[in-house]
Amino acid sequence: MSLKISVVGTGYLGVTHAACMAELGFEVIGVDVDPAKIKALSAGKLPFHEPGLDRLLEKHVESGRLRFTTDYDEVASWADVHFIGVGTPQRADGHGADMRFVDASVTELATRIRGKALIVGKSTVPVGTARRLESIIGTHAHPDAQISLAWNPEFLREGFAVKDTMSPDRLVIGCTDAHSEETLRVIYAQALEANTPLIVTDFETAELVKVAANAFLATKISFINSFAEVTETIGGDITVLADALGYDARIGRKFLNAGVGFGGGCLPKDIRALQARTSELGLTHTMGFLAEVDEINLRRRERVVRLAQTMLKDQLAGAQIAVLGVTFKPDSDDVRDSPALDIAVRLFNAGAEVSVYDPKGNTNAAARFPRLNYAPDLAAAVQNADLVLLLTEWDEFKTLLPADLEPLVGARKIIDGRNVLNRSRWEAAGWELVGMGQHYTPLDGQL
């Protein structure tokens, strides 16, 4: 079966999927309503940072296997399979997911397709969306069209998106007909030959898998951060506690790192959208615990600000503060709902002079909050700093030694927001280092 593939939406998910489908040997076309984005992608220019994806994009644009357009008529008449990879951001008027872009994409395709085609949803959506989209397709489809629908959620981790697409840890297909399953088995033949687990299920289960996974991960992060609040108050070692928990095979060590909390374009909006959707279904209390998960997460940001204030003896106004890292995680330029950027802004609003350096995130952060000082490198960021905050665990920061900063800073004070520095080494060098989950007693007479 020689399939031609379209990918609707050329954001993070869409471009990754399109480039990886081309790498698998398919002819692929990406479609978006943004002409500037299409022009850049057609030139092989990736508009965001994702390791390895830039080379893949350039490779297949040059080969001709991957191209981009704004023309839905071209896409509908050319492709056999249409993947929907548009965004589902949080609505401006509440916590629910904004479904306008998904609905518009499916409607645009349904009105134009002639003959047999498969539409495959990859976007993260509220449960019940696929059934609703079937009605939209039924309303708008041409009499000559035979359009099937399937749901195939994505499980991409920023920084590992190419690997997660090419070698996924599982594949989930929600569908109602054998043709859809057969078609997707052809598309994912390489992964299936590598014994990737495949779950074929109904629409509702397929829609719930991604939000359930994100809700679980968010809960696990907030769980350990709730215990960090305890150890910050009474004492104890949160990292050793997490290690001890991690040896329990029922729990595992991953996502048990106390820190400044989670962020990005998925976990925060997905747990809020899940609460909103279950409330719409009349299950008002079912996901109520996620509200506390969200609240614990947001409290970590305030904890860092209060800690900075204490370390600076309540003198935030006018203090020189260096912030290392503003992306929500390393190996990404994504600053959406970033706890690091939020902390930097809170410190600025409290009157501090905040100098920021991130290996990839300065440009995006500056677009969201231009009033911070964005330094070109680490040395410039920490120059004469009264306090250094390590808020994103880039390798460049994890490998820092006291001697790297001592000739530059104004005071040897550092908050390790990700618990990645060797505390004993820094304290032996005369630094006041405070990590997350650590009971803090202010020291006097620090440099």
C-alpha cells in the first residue's frame, strides 16, 4: 500500500510528525494557515528548537519527500491519510480546551475530500471529541467521499520528540473499522516490527490515554513537592526520600525530583482541561484532586521567591539576581507556563534587577516578557549577582563548579531549583546553597 500523508498543523507536534513520516519513506505534505510559517518550513528552517529535528526537516525538504502548503484543496485531493496535529490550548474564558482549530481542520478537509480517506487525530482533546467530529464529518462530507476517523494520540517528550516518534514506547489506535486499523498498521510497520506494544481500542479510551498519562505524571511531581514542603519546614533530605521511594517497583524513581514544578504546553493545560471536561460530564468531584496538584505546583514558584527574599535579608528591591534557565525543561526553547520564567518575572515585579540566561530560551522568553535583562552568556548573567538561581537543569548549569562563578558574582549565594548541584562541594567552597526540599537557616556574614 503506497500511502500519501498530510499533516494538518505545523507546530511542534505537526512538524515532528511530518518529518518523521518522511523519514519512514512516505510522501508527506504539511498544511497550515500561517503563510510565514509555511515559507520558513519550505526553506527547511525549523521555527523552534528540538534536537535532531532540524536536520530531518532539511533532509526531506531537499529530497522532495516533504513539502508544505496553505492550500487545503491541494491537500484534500492529494493525500490518503490526514493527521490532525493542531493545538488545543486552554480557553481564554476557562480551563477547558479550545477546540476551534481541531474543528476547523476537520471541517476544511471534510468539505473537500472526494473518494476514500482517513482522518487521524493526534491532538490532545477532551474525551468525546472523536464522536463529535464524526458528526461534523457526516454533516460536511461530499456525497462522493468515504471518510473514516481514527484517534492516535501522541506521547512526545520535548527534547526527545524524534526518538519518541520513530521508536515509540507504545502505539494507541482508537477506531471503529478494520480499514483504519489496517492503514495505521502500514504507517507504523517499522515500529510494530520492533515489537512496539499496540493497543487498538475505542475512541474514548484513545482520547483518555494521553490526558491520563499527563495527569499521573503531574500528580507524581506534585506528590514529591508536597513532601518537599514538609522537609523544608521540619528538616530531612528530599532526594534521599525520593531515592528510597524509587526502589519500590510499584512507585519507581522517575518524576520524583523535587524542584520548582512542572510547566510547558502539555501538563498544566491538560490537567485543567480534564477537570473541566469531567465537570461537563457531571463528574464534578472525580478529578477534584487535580486542583490541588495544580496548586502545589504553583506554590513551588512562590517558595523560590520567598527563599530569595530571605537569603537577601528582605532586600529584593534593587538586588542583582541571575536566573539560569527560563525554559520549562532543558533541550527545548519552550517557555509556555514555565515555572522558571514565572519566578524571574515575580522577582522583577518585586523590584529586583533580573538578568536571565538560557542556552535556547532567551528569544522566546523576551517575546513574552521583554523587560527582563537577557544576557548573551552565563558569565554576563551572573556578573556582580547578589544571588544566583538555577531554575532549568541544562547540562551547562549542572556541571558548574564554584570556581566557575566565584570571580564573577557579587555574593556566594545560590538557589538550586532543580537539586542538581553537589551541595557539599559548594558549601565547602564557602557558598550558601539552598535546594528544594531543604530546611533553610539563614547564614550571617556571607560574602
